[in-house]
Amino acid sequence: MSPRELERRAKHKLAVLRHVEEVSGNVSATCRYYSISRQCYYTWRRRFDEEGLDGLKDRSSVPHISQRRPIRRSSRTSCG
């Protein structure tokens, strides 16, 4: 995704946050209007409060730590 696209998506998220403050005053109604969950809204709100507009840019959804451990194969096999 291009930096321009990331910036556009971050501005859309900011518009959702502003809609609550300036238009509806109601998180649930705004979330229904934009078809997002309240959990998503509050995640965006927290990131915006902590990091500003940069906090609203999309992040990788890849886990930092893999839950699966690689299979270690020994050089000796039990079959012979």
C-alpha cells in the first residue's frame, strides 16, 4: 500500500473520530453510520490520543511472535 493510500485511510479514521465530537456526540450511532465496531472506534481513539495522526495509520497484522515452534529434525532417524 502506498504512503498516499495510508494517509488517506488515516484521514478517514480521523473523520470518524471527529464525527462523534462535532456531529453526533454518540459513539454507537457513529459506529453504526460508518459500519465499524465500537471496539474499533475506541482502538482508533486510543491510538490517536497517544500518537496523533500517525497512530491512525494502518499497522501490520502479523504477530510479533509465532505461536508455532519449528520442528527440529535430528540427523539420526529411528527407522534405521
